[in-house]
Amino acid sequence: MMGEKELTQLASLARINLTTAEQAGLLNDLGAILDYVDQLKQAAPTGKGSTFKTQSLKVESWKTVPVNVLREDNPSAGGAAAAEAEKLRAAAPTTEGPYFKVKAIFGDKNGGS
Amino acid sequence: MAVRDFSQLTIARWLEGLARGAWRASELVEYYLKQIEKINPGLNAYLEVFDDALTAAEAIDRRLASGEPLRALEGVPIAVKDNILIKGRRASAGSKMLENYTAAYDATVIAKLRAAGAVFLGRTNMDEFAMGASTENSAFGPTKNPHDPERVAGGSSGGSAAALAAGLALAALGSDTGGSVRQPAAFCGVLGLKPTYGAVSRFGLIALAPSFDQIGPLARTADDVERIFEVIKGRDENDSTSLSEKVRPLISKVSRSNLEKFKKFKLGVPRRFLDQGLNRAGAENFSVATASLAAAGYEIMDIDLPTAPYALAAYYVIMPAEASSNLARYDGIRYGSYFPGQDLFDDYRTTRGNGFGLEVRRRVILGTYALSAGYYDAYYAKAFAVKQAIASEFAAAFNQVDAILTPTTPAPAFKLGERLADPVQMYLEDLFTVPANLAGLPAISIPSGRAASGLPFGLQIMAPPGGEGRLFQIAKHYANL
């Protein structure tokens, strides 16, 4: 069962601030959800269910359906990419020149890598 | 001039009238704008009505006047869920995080609809980031059910379903990750389709759980749903999981020719699975539905989907896991809302703490938990195995039957606020809809009678991958029984 300390750690990993009041409510909710999810332990998936198949979805007689096939990464011609980038950058809360602006990365006691 | 009543309009009738000059595209948009102005304030189905809808309709009128041929959805006014991008328009996904976000490009479905002549009326309310079954998780207030304003419209595509049920659009788009098109369609008494996974491009859809998400149409007749689906489907270079018609398998022993013959269809009912979640009224309604299909000549038989009872539990591991990594992009740096903190790390936490509502935070933390070291095998790996087993069981079932029937929801629309305090009760709304998402199957919810209270029930039909055509056939037939 999830405890207060674990929740604080998870919230930190997920980069989410929680107030003390929210923490109590969340512990309760997450406990109830995990109780429900725990019934998975009783499930006994049979047949071809136990392997990961990320390249193709092959299900018995069904034909193979390609998934996760990536398109070619072609650079766009002319200034199209730059224009596109500019449009996307315009959605940023703070920018400086052609860059997203963020607070200092070094000297941050929590972050940095 | 008397104002025409378009409340019983279908797309076929609209196009037919447009072709013979009985009405103009701007007339229909004006009609809906007036209805929206009158009815929407009490429902909160639309978050925004587009100021250029009429201009777009007028352009269509000019186009037709100059002799251009009619396109597939010429002048059809469509409501669009708030998580589908329309260039130059806001798309907030029902969240404070994207409250002021303006789309820089069109979603593929939007580009296709536009090219087919559709007109976008506005964007509809939804549970934040499509997380919910009541539209109560919207940062912009709940949507009310047109059949009873004290009840929810369902979710997460509640705004689209309510807009249709109230006669505020001719068709609508929603998105379905675990039932978000079908469940609100059922609650509001309209039709909603969750296509085969990969049938419709997800490019430009704000993601919740990409391995389940599909955009789907809502409308008031099966023919209308089919017409929208035919326009939006197809392989898209911008969505690597979209499928071309060629590789979309339609597995079945049923050949195309006898697909036309409804009476040869065998319909399966996963009886043991249903017994778990249905209340009495729901069970009675469902048995009336199956009896009328049987009377019409369909063969109804019980089937077994032994792992289906675990579908919802598996879904509540895989979906939050995907959501937690997906929503990592909302960091207050590249786009969306920004709430400053003490330092960079605190910027992230403050932005996400303030920008995300409670349910979103709950699922992101749940997903982080399920993916964390030590829990991964117990949760994610197990859930994935269950998902695969369910897909296998459906495949086996479709060797016996042509389609599978369940109620769409265990019961009709519940009261506003009734389930907010208990997330698991809210999640159980998706008990019958989630299996189709896990297995990637197409599924449709169609209106199927009413409860004593007058609230609509929905009947869900599921088909093998690529079997949308079969769903439309049965749905059309059922509407005439």
C-alpha cells in the first residue's frame, strides 16, 4: 500500500506540486484504485498473452498488422522547417531570440544531471 | 421568411436538398448558431462557437452557386471536441494547462473534413485531457445532459454528445480511449463510433493514451456516422500507427456477399462478463434489445470472454502509464500555461500542480507508480499480458460470431456530482467499453430504448478489426426494428 513518503516521492518524480490536503485525499483515492487494480493478480492470461509484441500485432488467425513503423526523417526543403519552428516557438510562454527561456539549470539543488 | 426547422435533418437529406437548391449552407449554420445561443448556456456543451462558421458556409454557397460539384459533407456543420486541433483555433483539452493554447496546424481529420466541405461550428466541452466519464473533470464546468439537466452527459466527449442530442450540430467528433465516444453517446441517446485502432489518424489529437486513442464520429443516424467515418479514415504519413485499407484485416468467415444478408449474422453475448456489472434495469433493457434482434432473424448465442472481467483493471494500469509519460510534455516551457516557481525544478512542479486538475494529477501519479522500479512487473507487464489475452479471446470469439453485443454502460446517466468522490465508481462506467480499446476493435453505441425515467440506454456492437461496415449495417437495421 502506498504511504505518505512514497506519494511525495512519486509526486516529485512526476513533477507535480501537491498541498498537504491534496495528499491525504490522493492517498485515499490511489489506495482504492490500486485495490481495484490488484484483481489483476487473479487473472490468468492464457495463450499468446504473455509476450510483448511491439513490432506487430499478431493475433491468432488475424493477419499481421504493422504498428510502430516510423516514417523517414527527411529534412524539409528551404525555410519550411524554420518557419514551422517559428510558429511552434511562438506558443512558448517565454522565449529569447530563437530559444525557449528557462531558469538556470546549473546550481539547482534538485535538478541538473 | 419563416425559420426552417432542421431538427430532424440527416446528412443524406441535407445534401439532397442542397443539390436541388432547397436551402443554402449559410441557412443551416444560422439555424444552429441560433439554437446554440438559446440552448447552450443551460448545457455548457460548447466551450466556444467559432466566429467564422457563417463565413465558411457563405463561401460554400458561393462555391455551389458557381457550379462546383457537391462534396461528401458539403455544408455539414460539425462540432469538434476540444482536444482536436483546428489551425488558428484554441484547443484546451478541457484543461487550464492549455486554456490559451492556439493550434498551429490542422489535425488530419480536420483537414479531411474541411476538404469534404464540412463547416466547424465550435469546440465542445470534455473531461480534462479526456480523463473522465462525466465531463465533470473539465476545467470549464460540467456539461449537462439534455434529457435531464440534473444528470451528466457522460464523458469524456460529453460536450459533443450533448450538442447533438440538443440539436446543436448535425454531427460531431469525439475521441475514445476507453469509451469516451460511446458512453456519452449512450447517455445522450445518440450514436457514437470507436473505429478500429489505426483506422483514423491521430495526428493533431491531444494524446491521452496513444495505444488506445481513436477519433470517432457521433451523429443521430448510422448513415451519418458512416458518412463521417468514410471521410476521416485512412492511412496518414503523420501517424505511424494509422493503417492503410490494404493491411486492415477484416477477418471473418463471413464473405462480403452474405454480409448484406443481415439474417445470416450471428451475434455473440458474453453473458458471464455482463452478469458482473449490469443492474436490473440495464439487464432488462439489454434482453429486450437482443430479443428484438432475434425476432428479426439474427442468431443470438452466448460466448465466453474469460479474461474480459479484468479488462478495466488492465486499462487502469496501461492508460495511466501512457498518460504519465505523455503528459510530461506540459512543463511550462514549450507551450501551454506557465506558473513560475523558485527554480527550474519548482517551475515544473508549480506549473503542473496548478495547470492539471485533480483527476489528471491522480492518473499521472498512478502511471508513475505503475512504471516505477519494483512495480513494473506486477502492474504493467501483467496488464499487458491481460490485454493480449483479451485480444486473443476476441479473435477466437469472432470465429464463432460475426459481431458481439453488450450494453454500452451498466446503467443510464447518473446525477451530477454523484460519483465525483469515488474515482473507482466513475471508472466502472467504462466496464463494457474498455475491452474494445484493449483489443483494438471497432465498436459502436446505438440508442436502444429508454429507462422508466425517460433516460436513454445504449447498445454496444463490436466487430473484428476493419469491421465498421458490419457495425453500420446492423445499426441501420436495428433502428428500423
